[in-house]
Amino acid sequence: GSLNAALNFGAGPAKLPREVLLKAQDELLSYKNMGMSIMEMSHRSKEYAQINTNAQDLVRELLNVPDNYKILFLQGGGTGAFAAVAMNLMSRTGVADYCVTGTWSLKAAKEAAKYGTVNYAFPVAKKPGIIPDPSTWNLSPNASYVYYCANETVDGVEYHYIPETNGVPLISDMSSSIMTREIDISKFGVILAGAQKNIGPAGVTVLIVRDDLIGNAMKICPSIFDFKNVDANQSIHNTPATFSVYVMNLVFEWIKKNGGVREMENQALRKSQHLYDTMKNSGGFYSCPINENCRSRMNVPFRVGGDGGDEALEKQFLVETERLNMHQLKGHRSVGGIRASLYNAVTYEEVDALVRFMHQFQKDHS
Ligand code: PLP
């Protein structure tokens, strides 16, 4: 295919801004005219130190992170951070509350159960698509923390509010929604986010940690996951995913240049609303199984050909979109149907191209 011209609706790893890729391409063989790629340089070099510091400073600036929070870069992905959170924070009381609203929060709860007692704040729904009202949640009096996933990538479920926990530290997985909406960081104990959806390539996970929660890791916690150790070493305790951090830093600069998180939020609303409106006005031909009050602005799952979906028609939908250079629209294998992911690098025009196709497809098949 032609150079990076695909309309990429993938859920992750996902589309990156074209400008970022061009810049990385430009510097690939010789970073700052040094005759070496940044990939080929020591993580102890002053060049890498500058990238590492700059990336942390930009997280602080873009998300307005207060001084009493540390910004850490880990490896091990979102999944590694599920374990890291439990091993760093659960030691205080041995109990944590988990709000399970889909695939990723369930995985996090199961991972945490290896390190302590996990209390489910509400029963796991048979079919995802709802978030029970917080007034009905069953939170434990002695929880070390309350955990939730801000945006369930697989299911297309997103919280449109920050839950209230009466002083208990709140932990949020923002892997698929970080830097897509302005948030009050002071409401959180820890935010974790794999980079590979909205802010960079796979390989680096960003954690924003309130400093009073640092220093409680269990003895069994690997040193690379111990927040105290990672922080003391400015996230260079061992060899980091240097190239991933480098590209992530370019993405942060791109976000800053393009109106910051506020503008990413505006675009996210516009793009997702365009798709949800298309479904609403399709007379049932397209349908979204998710409750209106928790529909995701990032991952939009839908069925084609009436409620429950017509699998043959959905297959045809995917064949025809591929032909039009629209890629990675297949729903997650556990959910089926179609899923369009609309991360920061996806433009409104690209979403509009998909919408125009949806109108045509409906005409052709009903
Ligand atoms: N949390 C969310 C919301 C995700 O979407 C994902 C991955 O897709 C993960 C966690 C797991 O991340 P990783 O694959 O980096 O372990």
C-alpha cells in the first residue's frame, strides 16, 4: 500500500500521527546529526536523558499533574501494571475493591487476586454495556484502593465521570483514554496507561502516582515494578524501551502543538458522535449494544443488519471497507461485529469517510 495512507481504525497498537512518523523517519539513521539512531544509543546518554525528562515534563504539562504526583515509565504493558498496582498498594490492608465493567477490568481483578483479597464492587454483568450506578456499589470499609477501567477497549464502555471513593485511593486504567479528555488528576491515587493507543507505540506504560502511595511495595515485588525504585531512578533503573519513549515524546509534542488535551477531547466527542448519530438514524440497520450513558468516545462497537447483527452482512461490510482502504474494523473476537477505534491520531475526515460508506452500504443491502 501507499505510504501510511490506510484509514486505520485499529484498537491498538493503533494509528500514530503522520507528522510523528515522518519526524521519526527523518531522525531514524542519525539522531541530532550524531551518525547514530537513538535506538543505538545508551540509555545513560545525555540525549536519552533529555528525551526521558522532556516526556515526563510533557505528561505533567498536558495533564496538569500536581507536584505531589510522580510520573513513571514502566515496561510490561498495561498487564504488567495490573500486577504492579497490586504489589505496590495492596500491602496496606490486603484488600482492594474492583469495578468490573468489561474485559480489561476483569483481567486486572484476576491479576490482583494473586496478591490479596479482591472484592467485586458489583456483580460482573453477563453482557457488558452497563455501569451500575455508583450509589449501589458495595465498597469495602478497609480497601487499600478502588480500581476501575476508565475505558473498556474491547467492549466500548466508558465512564463519563470520576467515581467518588470517600478518601480511598482511586486507581484508573486509562490505557485507551489517556490524553483524550481533561481530568482532575488530584482525584486519583494512580493512573496507568499503556502507550499504544493514544500516545505512542507499544513498549512503554505511563503511570502517574500520588507520592504518599510510594514506598509500600510487597517484598515479592520485582524491583522494576517497585514504584519507589522506579521513581528514585527517574524510570531508568534498567534499560527502558528507549525508542518507544522517544516516539511517545514526539506524540506529546504533537498533542501540545494541536491544541492540547482539550482539543483532543473536542475531536473525540465530534468523531464518536458522528458515528453514534449515524447508527441512531439508520432505522435499526446499525445498532450499538452499549447503554447510552456509558458509550465510549474511543472504541465504538456496532452490529450490522439489525439487533444482534447479521454475521454474513458483517463479513461483507469488512470485505468492502478493506477494499476502500479502511482497516482493522473487525470487532474483538470475544464480542464479534464491528469496532471502530477513534484515537487521537484518527481524523474527523476519516470518520466521515466511514460514515459515508455506512450510508452507501445500508442502501445497497436493505
Ligand atoms: N487495559 C486496557 C484498557 C487495554 O485496552 C489494554 C490492551 O489492549 C490493556 C489494559 C492491556 O495492555 P497490554 O496489552 O499492554 O498489557
